[in-house]
Amino acid sequence: MAGPHSSPLPPPSAVYASFIAINPAPHPLPPPPPPPAVYASFIAIIAGLGVTLLLLALTQKALPALPVSIALGVLFYFVTRLAMEPFLVPLSVLGVMY
């Protein structure tokens, strides 16, 4: 029977639920990354899959699937953020793009 100050959840669940509810509170979420960087990363990851499959066909050996995709995704993300966005964002604000 639940008293006036007891939680409707069992004790471990109540502790876990309070941790989930309180822990992110002092840390607001960062703003999402801009779309051009996300699109470039997605395309680079798919290209990394193609490069991995090409290397697999050429070497005829078992290869890990992720290193090429991750490296290209990170490279394209930072190249897009540092090189392309300073050029693309003003064009978008002025209405030249889209």
C-alpha cells in the first residue's frame, strides 16, 4: 500500500527514473549540426562503403567495414563545416540558393 510520500514505482525504478529526469537538466542540448555538414557526412559514409567493397574485391581478404566510412564521414564533415558553410550560409540568407 502506497503512503502519502511514496513513489508508485518500486524503489530501484524510482531511483533510475529520477536519475534520467534530473541528470540532463543542467546540460542543455547543443544545437543540431547544420544540414550541409550532415548531408556531406551521409554521402561520405555511403562512399566509404563503396570504397570498402572495392578494396574487398581487389584484395580478396576480409576487411573491417567501418574504418573507411568513419574516416571519410569525419573528413567530409569538417571540410564542409570549415570550407563550404562560410560560403553557403550567406548565399542562403540572401536568397541566392534555393
